[in-house]
Amino acid sequence: MNIREIARIAGVSHSTVSRALRNNPHISLPTRERIQKIAAENGYRPHPMVSKLMAQLPHVRHQSRSTIALITCWKNWERVNFLKQMHQGTLERSDALGFKLEEFSLYEYKMSAKRLNGVLHARNIEGVIIFPFDREHRQIELDWQHFASVYIGRFLQHPNINRISTSYYANMLLALNHLKSLNYQRIALALTTEMRLRSEDAYVAAYSAYQKEIPHKLRIPILVTSSTPEADSQKTVAGEYEYTDQLESRATIDWLRKHQVDAIITNSTPRLETLTRGGIKIPDEMGYASLDCTNLDEAISGIDQQPILLGSAAVDMLTAHLHRNEIGIPQYPKIMTIQSRWRPGKTTVQQNQHPEYYRP
């Protein structure tokens, strides 16, 4: 079964069949679906090498494909090292694949997606990469049926498009395993409310699973910034969480002392200098590990989420969809995770065993 035979069955030209099989948006959706159904029923399979060649031909790769829109919403995102490295990854990979990466700031468009949508249409840009949004902007309205799109992160509520992300759950297990290999045993977790949202509570889930595997006397409630729940709430009764208005306070130091913590895992707060000013000796008295070392001094131990690779992978995913003419919101969105790595640093050191913790 070839394209001309499918065209004969469908009663259309072979060029229409070719475009329909590549999901060309210029062919109406009902026609595309009808032709694709005929092709599937008759066992048609595209040749992978031919498909690759066709994607590289000038008359197939339209001029609109030469520019990828990078949508940002932060006013000064260049000052955030994580986003700066992510941008480096998208820029280098776009250039390597022959695309131009151009930023479109929602902040400059006064957060008006409608205005931005008009600009993208006027420029015939079909490929869109969306940088992580802040807590106040978790959705964006564009004419998605005209775009192939990828979001970096998991914080976007709408639309449900393909995503590139770190694995928050795996990152927590990676941190815990390294700390355990250094013989830390009373390991605490402190998180801001925003980080719980961004991670979809994956950090909490992984840490809670770890807690269930250790003796009860070693279990430490998670310290979070949040309004204190009602006294009879399940979480308060279960003792899984303790609450504080902020992590940068004396209360955090007291909490660490109270639970005899010998290592703390955190995302950004409490900051290392907060603990040292509070009289905690790092790493002699307590280990300190960050879940995101990108913005921190290289001496700090923790997780390197590899933002350059996150940006590069977003370009790979987007250009693959463009080459296959996969435009619009996908029926089954994909999430691709990039593996993080442990950075040893100097804020964690090998510990002596504490067998008294394990006595019944």
C-alpha cells in the first residue's frame, strides 16, 4: 500500500494524502482523520528514512519553521541562574538544528496572550517553547491549534501540553540515598509552600516513603511554610507536618535542635547563612543539602537539575513535533524527565555511625 493507492481509495490527490499523513494543518481535520484511518486500515507505514529526508527538504520545511518562539513571563529572568542556563541549552540546541530562537516576553506584552498571539501569527511562527511561569501566571491562552508547543516544568495549569521536567520524586530519593551513604540518620526536610506546588508534592511523597522505611524514633515531621491547619485535621493528628510562617527565622533553628537533626534537605530556604548565623556548624554539626544547586555556591552539596539539558531537550521535542506536523494540543500529552545528578559539595561529610538511634 502506497500513497497513490490511498489517494485512489480516498478520492483525493496524492499530495493531499501526503499532507494529511503529516498532519498538515492546511488539510481540514475531518479529511486528515479520514485519510489516516484509511491508511491504518490498509497497513500503510511511512518509511522512516524517507520521512526524515522529507522533513529536511526546503519545500517541506517552511520558512515559518526557522524561528522558535521562547515565551517568558519573568521581568528579569536573566538574573536567575537556573533560567539563564536553561536558556543557554535552548539557544545552543536551536542553533545546532538550524533554528533561530527568539524571546517573546509576556511581561513586555503586559501579560496579554492575545497580543502575543497576533504577533506569532503575523510572523508565521509555529513552534513555541514556554519557560517556567511564576506563581501568579499558571495558564496562557493562545490559538493552540496553530502551534506545536512544549512547556519546561510542571507548574502550568492550562493548556495541558507536552512538557520537559526534572523528576522531583527521583531527585528527593537521590538526595536521601547520598545522605544515607554518608551515614546521616536524622534527615529532615524543609519546604516552602510554593515548592510543594511546583513539585506537585512529589518531594513530600518521596520523603514520606523514606520515613516509612526507618525506625519510628528517627522520623521527623516535614517543616513547611503554610498557615497552620485546624487542630483536628488529619495531618496535624498524624504528625506528618509542622508549620512555620517562614523558614528564615529563629523558629527554624529551634525546630532543627528540637528534632536533633543531623542533615537537612531544602530547596532554597532556610539558607545556609541563616543556619550558620543561628549557631549551627555546617557540616560539623549538621549536613546541608539543596534540591537545586544551580543558583548556589559550588561548595553546597545537593542536586544539580541540569537546566542546560532541560532546555536542549525542549528543543528536541519541539522540532520533532514540527517535522511530523503535530500541531495543536496533543490528545495524550507527554512528560519527558531529565535525570539530575548529585553534586558532592562541602556542606555534607562522612558521619560516624550512631547505633544508639537503632536500639529498640
